[in-house]
Amino acid sequence: MEKETEYRKYLNPAALAKISNLELKAKFVVEGFMAGLHRSPYHGFSIEFAEHRQYMPGDDLKFLDWKVFARTDKYFIKQYEEETNLKAYILLDISKSMDFSYNKAKKQSGLKKFFGKNNGDTKTITKLEYGSYLAASLAYLMLLQRDAVSLATYDTQIRKFIPPRSSNVNLKYILKELSGISSVGNTGTADCLHQIAEKIKRRGIIIIISDLLDNQDEVLKSLSHFRYDKNEVIVFQILDPVEISFLDGSPVRLVDAETKEEIYSRPVDMKNEYAKAMQTFIKKYKDGCISENIDYTLLTTDTPFDISLLKYLNKRAKNY
């Protein structure tokens, strides 16, 4: 129990950020997550879930694992490496808009009450940091499943593409790339997703991690490109809590992260209109993904990582 508690405390993004080594971050997230699975409704997933799945009517009974049944009173089918192995592509947006966090904006603004009392006590990391931790954890988790893992980073162009392989060496390459990323360019999600779709020659899982702050119609078209090729697509839209709740309090200076354009605003005048516009923005992505049978999940940078991973595993469970 003591070891479980030690791991699970690092499922909190702010606590995880205090660890310097990215591989250690991923290890803490995944092992802490695994330690808590026995209390969740996902009884079919354990540290060995890459090798088992729940029994379904019509399955060959010779593959039932009777030892697991004796321990759990549940039926599981043995799966072998060639049955479970697939290609998983993690696509991470590293554009400038991803380099936003409440704490960073507050520090740069020089205003003590930049985001008001409701958000002032919230310790958040940048969207890019959160996305890189999520990507590292997913890569680590999928390697445990013996899946072949790939990483692509992009802004207005594809900055890095690591082909999918199911090896510890490939995981090292991915973690090294993630640990050294920084936001440089503007946003070009739609064009880059189209380019990556052309690189993928075999069906697999496509996991997109982005704030999706781009032309929505074009982004949704690019997501459809993956579905046209029969890939399973999972979208994690990462936002800072402030981007959803907006500002409160005194007049503030707003600076566009990519263009550096500045405006001054009275938050009280804009908050309601902003909230409506943001909910419409989020709903369009959610509805567009649902219509294409794409799994969409909105996460904020204060979301514990076990919630993120359960969303992923829930999607995987539907395919077994």
C-alpha cells in the first residue's frame, strides 16, 4: 500500500513536473496507474493486460486462462504477441500556443491578479509539458502491451517522425525527443496531420495530443483522413483551465502566444461571451469527432494522469 501511494501521488501533473527525468515520470504515471486499477471497474486490465482479454461468446475455450479464473473468478482469453501487437502513432502538437499555462502567463504579465481569485490558487503546467508527459506515459504503457510505438511532433511542419517499433531502444528515442522539445512555430495542425496520414501505410491507432487551436473545419477534415484509411483515432484536446473559464477581476493585457498581438480588456465585460464561444468551439470538435467515430476527450492541465489513461484504455477495451 505504501508503494502504491508513492506512485499514485505522481498522477497529479504539478507533482509529476517536479521530477526531472522524463522516463522516470512515465514510470511513475504508468505504475501508479496500474496500482490503482484493481479498484477501478476495468477488471480486465492488469500489469499483464497485453496478454489477456475478457472472454467473449464464441471464443475458443482452449485459450481460457484457468489460473486467472482461479484468482479472479472471471474468464480471460490468452492472447499471443502476434494477436496483440499493433502500430500506435502518437502525434504531439508543439506549436507556440501549446506553451501556455496560467502560472507562466501570470509571471510574464506582472499582474498579481491576472486571472482572478478562482484560478489564482491553481498550479498548472504548460499544455506542452502536460502533452509530453501524456505522450511519454502512453508510449511506456503501449510498450508493456508489446505494441509498436511511433512519435511525430509538429507545428507548421513535421519536426520529428520516429517510425513505430516495439523495442526498448525505440522507447528511449521517443523519450529523448520528448524531453528536448520546445515550442517554436505557429500552428499548422491540419496540414501536418494530412502529411502524417500519408506516411502511415498500415492500419493502427492514431493518438493526437493538441490544443486544436486551429481552423476547425480543416482540422476535422484531416482527422477524417485517418478514418478514411480505417485507422482507430483518439484525440486528446489539452487546454489550460483558464482557457475555458477565462479571466476575472481587473483590466488585463492579453497577448497572442503566436502573433504577439496585444489587446487590453475588462474581463467582466467579456467573460460570458467568451465562455459561450469556447463551449461552442469545444462542442464542434466533440460533435465532429463523434460523427466520424473518433474518440474525443477534453483534458485540462490539472487533470490527473490516471483519468487520461483510463480514457485511452476504455477506447481499447471496446475493440477487444
